[in-house]
Amino acid sequence: ESKNILEKEHLMYYGKFPIFCIVAALLQIALRSIPFAACAIFIAAFLLYLNILDEQASIDYLTGINNRKTFIKNLIRLHDGGGELIGTYLTVIDINKFKSINDIYGHAEGDSALKHTAELLRDIAAKHGNISIARFGGDEFIIFSKGEQYTNDICAEFQNALARFNATRQKQWKLSVSLGSAPYKTEYEKFEEWFTQADYEMYKEKKKSNRLSAQKSKAS
């Protein structure tokens, strides 16, 4: 079962909703003169409605995965709640030549590239169940995971999934990404410092990839 390590609050509330209604029903049986059940069910339904609205606001409208605001909020909540961040990693993902996909094939194809990237990440998150993913903005995505080797394995699995996608999908463009990972450090005072380090590692990888691509083009 896939239960994201940063996203359990909504699922926990959905589980509590029927319990709340059952307790109200039992109180109604015990105290028939007081309309416990009707009031409790109304309040529970209203809170459920607010929870659904909050959940919808937390999702990126295009890709259907968490957005930047929710990812950061959940991470801060994990930290403030005493969650252990030592040994955890952020991985920043940036789609290579995304602007070219938009410029050459149109924004619909650019949206398709974003959706497929999110879909592949969602499949990996569902398989492992202990990583968190989000679209961070534009053509950037992010992964939260635990352990260096595990993070490296997740990144390798994602790259393999991209290769399979390119081999099986009839697209005019190839979907490729640059990734950069950074471990949490206790000296980080703000999330932005951690993200900046992972982003820096990603851009180092992107520059390396661009250099190799240029060398191949020159050789051919």
C-alpha cells in the first residue's frame, strides 16, 4: 500500500470521519432527548467538505500531484512535529530542453511532457510508498526520500522508466531529465537552503549532459 511519508493527514481524517459518526450514533441511542446524531453528522460533513477543499488546493492542477506549497508545508510540519530529517534527501528534477518542446511542438505537447513526467514519478511513489513527490513549478519536480543509496536507486529507477517511455511511446520528442540530490544538514535554517543545494547539484548534472550532447553533435 502506498502511504506517502509526508502526506497522511487527509487520509487520517477520512478514516476518522466514520468513527466520529458511529460515536455520535451511540450517544444518540444513550441520550435520545438530545439530537447528537444530526448535529454531529452535520459538523463532520462540513469538516470533511473543508478537508476536501484543502486537499484540492494542495494538488497541482495540471499533473495531479502535490504542488510546491503543499510539499514545503508538509516538510515543515514533519520537522516541527519532531520528525527525523537527518539522512533524508531532496532530489530536484528538471526536464531537459523543455522550452524546445514548447517552441517546436506547441504548449499542448509541453503539457503532455509535464503530465508524463508526473505519471512516471507517481508510479514510483506508489510502488515504494515511502517517498514524497511534487511539481515544484514550471518544468521542475522534487522528491523527498530517506537514505543515500535508496535515493540513488529511486533516481536510477526513474531514469529507466524514462527510457522505457521513450522506447514505447510514439512521441516526436524525447523525454529526459537532469537530477540533483542533496542530504539534509542541521545547519540549514530554512528549506530554501536545502533546496538550493539540490538545485545546484541538478544544474551541475544538466551542464554535464549539455556538454556531452554538444560533443556528440560535433563528432557527428
